[in-house]
Amino acid sequence: MNELERINAIFEWLGNGGRVKMVRELKTNAGQVFAAGEELRLVRLEPSLVDHSFIAVFESEAIAAKIIRIRETSFDRLEPI
């Protein structure tokens, strides 16, 4: 995914109210599992402290305390609802 594709993905999420779903299962370092098809809501975008990219912070639509931070390199695991 190049930079323009990543920016377009972010705008597509925002245009859809920030709602996305997981394309495939993802397990966080904290041990939380986000199942394929699970619906998430974009909470905020943060600049990366490592490089000039973004980190998207999402929370589960079903369980608000379930939060995941996804780097630009993993944006392909999400699709708008």
C-alpha cells in the first residue's frame, strides 16, 4: 500500500463515520483477539514516533474497552462497513 492508498483508506473510513471491520483475525501484543468481521470505530489518528506514518486507534463496537492500535502497514486488514 503506497502513501496515496493509505491516505485514501483513511478518508474512506472518515467518510463512513470511522466504522470498519476486520478482514482477518488479529491478535494484539496484549493478548486481545479481534476476529474477522468484527466491527470497529476509529477513535483517533496518531503520528508515529518512529517514522512519518500514522497509527489508527480503533475501539470495538461491541466492547468499548477493547482497543487496538494499527500501523499504516496493516491498514489492509480493515475495510469500511
